[in-house]
Amino acid sequence: TASNLNGVTHGSYYVAAGDGGTILTSADGITWTPRVSGTANLRQVSSIGNTYVAVGDSGAVSTSADGGTTWTAQTLTGAPNLVGIAANSQHATLDSTGFTFTSTAIAANSLFVAVDNSGNAYTSADGLTWSGAIPTGAASLNALISSGFGYVAGGNSGATVAAF
């Protein structure tokens, strides 16, 4: 592709996401197949098993439940640019009053967490149904990662926030 690629992940397959809604999938990381995402610029992609979720500009979300072959596009209403997504299979939910965990759980309670550039988090168990904005307490976030047991987000001017 000639498009900029902004994020890549590996689950059952490699999936890369980029500008113009570009989605590429690969079984080996060498040979790539373009897919149709139906969204605007995508910034990051994450997975739990065969479910992949890519997020991007103006609240764009694209979800695949079949290992990246077909994608369902949606927009998180009112969300600014989604700049990061991470998946965690070792927890329960985030508290609606902030970026903290309410309990611990097992892999059956897997969760995708996305962050926007205004400092909000959004949660989803399946990549299709999302929570409303959850304030993280940090402004201007740029990235999010999961340790497998929690999340750490980073942003402008050294802003960091974590939930374990």
C-alpha cells in the first residue's frame, strides 16, 4: 500500500492499520492482503483471539470477528480522535468515575480499552458495543498499552495514567 501505516498487532494473524482506513492482514508478516475497513484514518489496532479492533480519527472504530477478513465500521458518537487501543484478558471493568479497576477477573472477561486525544477511555468486551467516555485524569493522550494485567497510557508533556 502507499498509505501510511500507523499501528500493527499480532493475534491469530498480523494486522496493520493506517491512513484512509487501510487494513492489511498477513499470516506470516511478509505477504499482506488489503481489507476494507469502511472508516477514516486508523491509528492503532489490537486483538483478543480472532477479534481485532482498529481505532482512529473522529471516533472511528473498525472491528473484525473473523481474524481480520471482514470488518464492521462504526463511529463512537462524540469521541474525538481515538489514538490508542489495547486488549487485556485478565480483568473485569473500569469504574465509571475514573480510570481504575473495580475488581479482578479471569480471561472470560476480556476487555478492549481505547483512549482519545482528550484524555478519555472507552471500554468494550466485543469491539462492537462501547461504554461512554471515562475520564482518565490525563489530558492529551497519544498511546495506550496493556501489560496483560492492566493499562498504561502516555501523552503530551509527560502525561501518564495507569490502571491495574
